[in-house]
Amino acid sequence: MKNKGKINLVLDFVMFLAMLGLFFIKGESHETLAYSLGGLLILHIVLHWQQIKVMYRQLLPETSHRVVGGAVMAVLIAAILTMPMYLPAARERNHGKHGPPPGNYEHFDRD
């Protein structure tokens, strides 16, 4: 197995363990693990960039289609990355960890 293949195998295994850990770990460690997984994902994309480019060109052979596809992907990625800025946190929605507090049903009042 080539050196790059070994690196990819180890990287994939570590990413798998990080994703598995996200199911079982809570609190600040969960957030740290999520950021680590994001970093590993970026590294994964960098290591596979040539393959991604070849597959993208095969999927969209016409240049105009590739430009439109790239623009759509850029908008989707920007929307996902900025989502925390325009979505309220759970505590701001009064839902906390297990739903609304008892007796606080103001948003259900129908006059």
C-alpha cells in the first residue's frame, strides 16, 4: 500500500471514530470533537482534491454547467456555515434541553 493510501486509511478510521464519539459524548467535549471532525473533513477534502475535480468534470462536462454547479455549491456552503448566526439557540426558543418549562405555553394561546 502506498504512503498516501495509508494516510487516507488512517484518516478515514479516525474520522469514523470521531463520528461514533459524537453519539456518546456530550457537553464541551462533544463540541470539541465536532470541531475536530470538521478539521479532519477539510483535510480529507484536501487530500482527495484531484479526485474530486476529475469526478466533478465527468459529472458536468460542459463548462457552463460546472460554473452554475459551483455557484450553487458556494451558496449552499455559505448558508450552512452562517446558519448559527440567523437561527436562535435552544435557550432563546425557551425549549432548553427537554422542551418548554411546565406551564409556559404562551405560544399555544389561541384567542
